[in-house]
Amino acid sequence: MKNNLSLNSISALDFSWILLMIITAANALVAETAEPSLAITALICGSIAYKGRRIMDYFMELNHANSTIQFFMRSYFHVFPALIFLTELFAEELAALTTL
């Protein structure tokens, strides 16, 4: 009996799901083992933006949607990782601003 599963038979959706799971596992490993630093935060933020774009294109199928919807969804997946990075970058200043 011939094995029907090959790399050629994996769909783009399956590949995206596997890739997202690998990136998520890598992020969890980094979060549990690495010392906090700006470089680690940048790496995680980059992966958040990439994963969001991948989800938007392959699972939500918004790559065929109206250009306005695409713009706002892409902005969401780029603005929030940037805000996370800026929060890490200016953590002390933000803490000082919000202290009673």
C-alpha cells in the first residue's frame, strides 16, 4: 500500500497551521528560558505580526477582501506588536507616569 502523505500533498492551509504551531512553540520556549531583553521582545513582536498576517491571509481569507478591511486588519497586526515593543522600551517611564 502506497503512503499518500507527501510534502506535495500538504495544502497551504495545513502548512500554515504547522508553521504557526512551530512559531508558537518557539515563542513559548523563548518566553520560559530566555532572559528578558529588548532583542527578545523585538523577536516576539515580529513573530506576533507575522502570525497575525498569516492568520489573516490563510484562515480568515482576508487577502481577497475589500482593500479597506485589509488595511485595517494589517494595521491591527502591526500596530499592536509595535505598542508591545514600545511598552517594553519605555517601561520605567510608563511606570512613573502611572504611579499614584
